[in-house]
Amino acid sequence: MRILYISKSIIPSRSANSINVMKMCQAFNDNGHEVVLLAPDLKDKYEKNINDIYDYYGVKKNFKIKKLWHPNLKGGAFLYILAIFFYLILNKKFDLVYGRFLHGIYVATILKHNVIYESHAPSFDGENHRLIVFKKLIKSKYFKKLVVISKALKNMYLDNGYLTNSKIQVAHDGADEVENFDQTIELLGLKDNLKVGYVGHLYKGKGMEIIASMANKLDENTEIHIIGGLEKDIQFWKNKINNKNIYFYGYISHKQVSNYINALDICLLPNQKIVYAHGSDLSNITLNISDFTSPLKLFEYMSHKKPIIASDLPVIREVLNEKNSILVKCDDVDEWMSSIKKLKNYNYRETISNQALNDFHSYSWKNRALLVI
């Protein structure tokens, strides 16, 4: 099957949405499909000094990337949609159009292409024109189904009455199968210390508040390694934390992150009850995504066979449970600390990490692509 993936992600960039897009295009090809990815040509927003986009994301060069005109000015998004329209007129031999860009997917239905729209947030929230376009999309006979990243998000669509159960499919985010668990980076600190890690952004709601509180309670044999974050956020937290056993690494490319996760003993997923969609491709960045998010790092932790301590939130429980992780109150520092103490027991770490890896396999990118097609 020939699949056209329509995206509004900046490629290459540090955004999680661009990782999702690139991994899914690779995964569609891994399932035997021919794939072309459309993305906006916004050179001034690209991650700097990237010579090979595929290598930067750690994906195979098994699909084509086509950049379309998107001037960086007011109205540029409309011109990008227009460029998609003309691309589809000139390239009609696609069996399916797939993607996360609502307006681009709707344009494909106008030109009589079968489409699947993937949603990571409610399309009926935020700007009114999005709702208008969404309603038109789902009424089209060429609209096949909606893919959402959590059961909670599916229920939001069902509760609003826009689609029936049969038209919505849940496909949580994913990660790659890890080929070599022994390929690690040498982390800072003492070799024999327990190395607890967090991977991701450091803005409010992602859990640095809890990690900062934990820092004051660490014993000398336990370290916390923070992988990711913008420089301004790193400086903010460095000024708040006074503990020599906390190490910050800053931004690490997605391809390299695997070696860092491999080097950790325990991984933290401390999402709070309010997490804003900072830096995403969502239309409304004040939207609280905590209730329906599907964090990439959760599946990366699982795929690397790591024991996970995570916030006990309903959407996290869609994937994690007491057998494959330790779930704690998101804002209870003492629970987080006692969980780290429990995981000093190597056998316990092995038990829940092995279960996490076993549970992960259905969440690989390849299996996710198979599921949605």
C-alpha cells in the first residue's frame, strides 16, 4: 500500500511530535508499505547542524521526506495547506492518507483520498475553526477512523458525541525495540552508586518539582540524572537544588538517548495533575494534557527493561500497573523516596523491569503501525 503521511511537525527539531511522526513513517515501511512524508519547509526553525535527518532521529532511510512551501509569516499555514492541496492533485496514486495535521487530512478528503486522522488532543477544544474543520472531516465518506493516544482521549470524543465507538481506535504512543541493552554511556558520579534517572522536558508539570524535593532527601549512595531540558530550565533548577548527587546533561538527540537510559538503574515518570502542552503542535498550549497524555518516555523506559516509578494517574494506569512498575501519588515526596529505597533490592528491580519489557512489545512502533492500519 502507498501511504502519504501529512505532518505539520518541524523536521528536524527536538519536539516529541516530530519523533512520533518519523518513527511511524519508518514503522509503516517496516510493515511493507511505501511511505512519503510531507512536512513544512521552515528552515529557520530546524534544529541546527543536522546533516542527516534520518540519522538524527535514529530511523532507517526507508521512506521519502518531501518538504512543502510554508513561508514563516502570518498566513503561512494556509499557504502550506494550499501546497498540500496541489501536491495531492499532482500525486494521486496513494491508497491512504494518514496524519496528525487536521487541515491537511481534511484537504485529502476533498480530493477523494481515504484518510485516517491521528489525534493527540481534543480537536473540539481551542480555536473554533478547528472544530468546524473536524466536523467536516468526520462527515466525509473518505474518513475511515480516528486514532487517539489513550482511552481517556477516546472517552472525551465519545462524551462529546462526535463519533461512535467503532470510528475511534486507541493506539498509545510507542518506542523502538532495543537491540543492545549493554550499549551505554558512562554517566557522571560514582560507578557503584544507584543511578536514578529522568528523561524529558523540565517545564512545570513534568515532575521536576518532585525531583527537586527528593534531592534534599537522597543518601550519599543515590544519584539522580536529569537528561533533557532547555538551558534556561536547567539553570532554574540548578539554582533551586543544592545537592552534588544531582546531574544535568541538557538536550541529548533522540538517537543518543537510548545509551543514557541503558545506563540507569531506575527511571522516573513524575507527571503532575496539570501538564501543559508546551512546545507541541497543539493549537492551544494552555491545554492541560495530563488527563489524556501518552508519554513517549514511558514506552522508552519499558523498552529498555527499566524499573519505573510513575505517578499514579488514571491515564498512566492504562499502561502501567503494580506488576510492571511502582505507582505513587504524584505529589507525595515520601512515597517517591520510599519507592527508590524498595528498588535498591536488585531482585525486585529485575522482577518489575522484566514485566515492563514483556508488556512493552505490543507498544513497539512497528506493532502500533500494524494496529492502526
